[in-house]
Amino acid sequence: MINDKTTLTDLSIFPSDGGAGVFGLLDHATSQAGRDALKKHIQHPPDTFEKLQEVQDVVIFWSNHLDLWPRIILNGTLVMLDKFFDSADTVSAPPAGINLLLNSWFQKILNKQEYFLTQFSLSHLSDFLKGCMQLAEIAEMPGVPPLLKRELQTIKEELQHRLTGSLTGITKQSKYTDLMQLHYQARREMKSVVYRLVASYARLDAWRSMAVATKANGWVFPQLLPPMPVCIDAEGLYHPLLKSPVSYNIAFEHGRNFLLLTGANMSGKTTFMRALGVSALLAHLGMGVPATSFRTSFLQGIITNMQVEDNILRGESYFFAEVQRMKQTAEKILKREPHLVLMDELFKGTNVHDAYECTRAVLDGLLHHPDHLMILSTHLYEVAQQFNAGGNRDKEMLFSYFVTTMTNEGGYQFTYQLKEGISDDRIGYRILQKEGVIDLLNRNNAR
């Protein structure tokens, strides 16, 4: 799956305002290295159906065996190792002979800081190697997924270094002369080995983080299907960032792949599309999704048209930015590999008549691409009505709307319920009235 920065921002994975976003729900990594690996995994999910299945198997395994994770390795352990090996290339000669004995005595008596620093750094290296040994032992368990087994086997092979036994055997009673020798040898010989082990550990930490997030949030693992025929079938779907979310049911399939979504502003259209986009992304990371059930074919990517921004420095208007984003969308869906396309209130940067003509033309063109799953939300109900009455179009498209209840007194209430059909709610003027905007503008300026 390939997703650009705009999509990740639109779905609030990594919000532009610096908030935690969806990533905050996923981040249960025990180390900064694992956190970085998780971000990389989100930015570059598995690119084939087979690789995605392998990752999901690993995350499912960790979700059932969280107790196997080694507690001996802390984030501070990896920080210390980075500092320990950072100056390894400057080490010139090993301690030896009378200088070694004098240095041992001198450090212990006259320079306690250096003495304890040597012990401290080696103890962290020892703990890290012990933790890696615990991980490597998991490979011998029954039912270990192939991808995880390969990663654990890589760790096991790296641990075959000649110094591993001596380093993991360090205790408080170890002689300082022995520690000095190990300190020198490890820095000279194990830098690349340890960095490769840290990389493996980070990948495991990222997979485990997704497993913890799945269990902690009560999410379900989706059923993954090959790319074609394209489909998404979700029940009890909800947005994970809402405290009291309303759930939705939605089903797409080849030939019924386009949903035209209507409803008043603030009625829930954008939230619904983001909920679907987030769940589709999480499914393609190999982890659980916020739904009671979720079934999806493998998608090449998610394309969003939600928060388009103009560019003053380039002299680009908001409307031109919208057109450019739609052009990018059109280029991507020319390929047969299926995408999920989420479009929210297109062409807000032009007048109503122009927006109607542009939306109608884009919608008509999008219907020529049945291998992709698409949602278009609009408050231009005339567009929806036209396509609903367009011959066989009602068989090609799905029509849903969000309900808004209104009273005779001018009040309104959003239910956030998704129903089949087309909305004709027009409450913009009511909102202006209820918020007192009209009254404020009609007041005489008191002097």
C-alpha cells in the first residue's frame, strides 16, 4: 500500500497540528527505535498481499504472547548502547600489562566516575544481549509465524559472536581488569553486530506495539483478501479518536463500488469517511481495526481529497489546489490496482454553479473506474438526485445520507446515523439564526 503525506494528514494519523492523532493509539513501543520503526511501517506498509498476510500473522502471534517480551531491555539500554559505540572508532590500543593493573587501581580509587561508567555501559550491553537471547528462544516454540521466525533466526545468528558469552556472563563480581578488556574488545568488534540486533529488535518492537494497541483498544483483526475482486465490508465501524463514537455498516464490491454521501454540514460525513480510511489503513498495517467485523481486499493505496490548502508563495488559489489534487487522484486510478478514494465536498473554492458542473463531471468520470472503491460527499443535492435518476446508475452507485432532525421552532439535532437514500436537509440558515449571527449583523451600531 502506498499513501502520501496528504492522506496520512487527512486521516489524522500524524496530525499537522502536532497532536498525538491515531499514531498515539498505536504507539506502545518500548523504545524510541521501535517507535521509529512503527512510523516507518505506517508510512510504508507491506506492498503485496502476501507480505501483508505475513505481518498480520506476526501481530496476531504477539497479541497472544505478550508475556514473552523481554523486560530486561529498556529504552535507556538502547540509548546507552548508542553512546557506547559512538566513539568506538577512536579506540586505539587495548589496555595491557602493568598499565592495565595500574589503570584498574587508578580508576577504582582515584576516578570512580570512569570506573562505574565502564561497569554501567557493559551492564547495559549485557542486558541487551540477554534480552536478544530470550527473543531468539521464541523461534523454537510451535506455531511461530514464518516472518517472525526469520527475524528471530537472524538475531540468533548475530548472537554467535565470540564475545557474547563473556558479555552475558558479567556480574557484579566480575574483575575490573576483565571488564576493561571486554570494554575495549566490544567497542572494536561488536558495533555493527549490535546495530543490526537493534534494527531487528526495533522491528519486533513495532509489531508488538500494534498487537498491544489491538488488544488495548478492543479492535478486531480483519479478514484480508486478494486485490481482486475489490471489496470492503465493515460492520460496527467507528472512528477510534472519538470518545462516544457512532458505528456504521458499509459494504462495497465490484460493480457497486461508488458511494455518494449527502447530509447537512456537521452531520458526520467527514467523520465517517475518516473512520473508513483509518480502518483500511490499519488493516493494511497487519493489525486490528475499530469495528466488530472488517473484510477488505488488498488495496494499492488510499487517496484523500479532504483538507486541500492553497499556496500563496506559488500564487496558487484554493480551487487550483483542489484541481491539482483531483488530477493526482485521476492519475493514480488509471492503474488497475485498486485504491480507496475518499473525496469530501469537492470544489469548495469556486461558486455553486461551477462546483455543481465540476462535481458532476468528476463523478461521471469516476464511474468509469470500477476497480476502485470511492466515496464522494457533497451538499450539492442536485448532483445526487441527477445520478440517482440516471438510468442504470442506481445499480452502479450506493446512496447514503446522515440524518438531521429539525423542529418547527428552528432547532436541529445531529443523530450521526447513516441511512440509505439522499438527504435534502438545508440547515445553514438555521445555524446562522440559532448562533445569533443574523441578529448581531442587523443591530444598529450604538453610539
